[in-house]
Amino acid sequence: MRDDLDQQFAGFGAELPPVAWASPTEIRRRGDRRRLVRTAATGAAAVLLVVTGVSTAMALGGGSAEPQPGASPQVSASAGVSDIPSTALLTPADIGAGVELMPGEVDDPRYDSVARCQSEGMWDGTPKAPVAGYAVRRTAAYRLDPARQTAEYTQWVGGYASAELAAQQLAHDRAGFEHCALLDMGGGFTHSFTISETGFAGDESLLVTFVVKMPDKPDRTFLYATFRVGAVYAVIHNREGTSPAEVRQLAVRAAERICATMAVC
Amino acid sequence: MSPPSFDEFYLSSRQRVLRYVYAVNGDLQDAQDVLQEAYARAWQHWGRIGDYGDPEAWVRTVAYRIAVSRWRRTKSALTAHRRHGAEPAAPAPDENTVALVTALRGIPEDQRRAIVLHHLAGRSVAEIAAETGVAEGTVKARLSRGRQALAPLLRTETTGRRHA
């Protein structure tokens, strides 16, 4: 049956009618629209939460004034972070000569192999990530090669309602790297995480080495730096070939920028 | 070694993935729509996907999920539409392809996916297990049952068409 089926499939679709393919530009535009819609939806949800919170506070306090239009989400200073200014993020020059900023948002840090390891029962996800998640975030993507369409460096910065919540997030991520240190992805692919260094930036930090092993191809190695400064948690992904010393230096610079521009240190 | 750009990846893989989606969902027009959505999602996450080994498997998986979701949502409406004699929007593929697609639609979804990944996309049992998130033994069982289920359908389809 195997041979019969292989034979049946050999010519499968060889004579498919002409297909009117969308151009790569159109596909990318469609993807960008999805990203914008998702970002707008997230923003709308955040605004809704803030308005709900304000209304509840007003009701409890007996106030009657409407919330001011355009008022930005406020978390009390003692509670954590309510805004991340763009100056809190690395500039292209911080990373190196010839580096430029790219348009668009960077996705929230998510490690597919960690998620898979969790779904396969290798890790129960403890300590848990904070249920409330971050209150605000700001991201930046950078590239060295202007012809590239994908970022070579990214920085993700999340502001939490308290330093404890940010620490909880970092502890969760750290446990994920530790419990899912080596994952067989099948087909000869493996993903591995190693926490190579700690304590080099901010209040606490991790330098994570992520290695993808592929059959018949050279290994690929990426370095991540994750660190916390007060109620701010940040993740920097680096282009392949970046040395640990460079990654540490970038993380230190990024932590300094956060300290210099936000009241979290 | 640098990863392919999104445009290169899209242009070089789309025809292969189209055949896969078409084999799974049996509707060429719908397969095209599904695929464009899957590639748009790939572009959204390209910073991560582009660097990780097998972006084509990622697109296949996403396309499959979209196809299944659409198929379940529109199944009854589509059935009613076809019952009333509506013509497919796209021209039909060649006779053998149509026969195979028709037979594939006669077997369960999981078996169909395993059969198509193995025989059309050329994936090993281990790779199918990784891509579909099940154990290798489950993949072997689906392939075996799928082949058994397909055998009579293919004979019927082929015989029917040859003698039509």
C-alpha cells in the first residue's frame, strides 16, 4: 500500500490550475494589518480595564466626575510602572554603528519549545507567571543589515504593577529554561536552553544560551538577556554570533537607561 | 548561514504547501485562502519563525488549523450549497488529483493529515509526531488505519472514473 500510495501521490497536484498568488508584499501587508488590529485590540482592552477601575473607584468614593478623555493609565507610584518612555529603550547607537530601528512591534517573549515542554508535561509551569501580566510595555526592533526583513536585535520591556510581580515573571521564565533545558523536537531537531550567567545587570539577570540542533546542518546559537530593574522586566534577543560579553554589555546599558528614565531604581 | 528572507520563503514554499492544504481540505479555492492567511501570520511572527529550523512546518500546521476551523464552521452551509448544484469557483485539477482528494475526504481527519504529511510532504513518522503533537506510535497507527481506509475508496474512485 505504501508503494501504491506513493505512486498515487507522485503526480498529485502536478497539474493544478493556475493559482493567482498574492504577492509577498500583499502577504506582508496583511500580516501587518493583523498585528495592528491585535495591538489596537490589546490597547482597547487596557483602556476598558482602566475605565472600569476608575469607575469603580469613583463609585466607592462617591465621586461623580467623568474620567478625563485621554487620561493615561495610572498606577500609583508605590504600586509600580504606569508608563515606559521611548528613551528607556536602547538606541541603535547603543547596539553598534550602522544599526537602525525597524518599524513595528515585537511580540511578547514566548518560547515555543518551553510551551511545548509544558504541554507535554515535562514542567508544570511553577512558579506561575503573574496572572495580571504586565501593565504597560514598549518594544523595539533593530537591524544591522538594511536589506533584512527580520530584526537582528529586539528589546521587549514590560512594566509591572509591582517589583514582586516582575520578579515573579522572571522566576517563571527561569524555571522554564531550567525544566525545559533540552527538548527533542523530532526529526533530528533539538532545542536547548542553558542559563550561562546570572547577576550581571539590574536587580537580577540571566544570560540564556539557546541552541537549535538540526540534522545535516550546523548548530545555531542565540543569546538572550533577561533582567529586572524594580518593577520593569526586560528581554533582549541578539543576532546570531553576538558574544556573551556583548550581550552582557547591552543588558547593562539597557538597565542603566531604564534607571535613568524611570523611577524604578 | 543566514535564514531565508520571508519573501524567499513564501515564493519557494507556497506551491508545496498549497498541495498539502488542498490534499487535506479538498477545496483548491479554500486552500488558497487558508494559505494566504497562514503566510500572513507567519510574517507577523517571522522574527522568531524565520530563525528556527523549519518555518514550512510552522505554516503547514497553522494552515491546517485554519482549514479545520473553517471546515467545521462552514461544513453544513457548504454541503447545502453544493447540494443545490453550485459550481466550484476554481477550475478543476486533473482527474487523478481529484480522485485522490475525493478518496482522502472519505477518511477521518487525523488519518488524512498523517497520510498527506507522509506521502505528499515526505515527512518521517518522527517528524509527523513532532508536527502534529502526538506520539510516534499514534502516527504509525493513523498511517496504518488511513491506508486501510483509503484502499477501497481509491479502488472505487479509480474504477469508477476509468469506466465512466
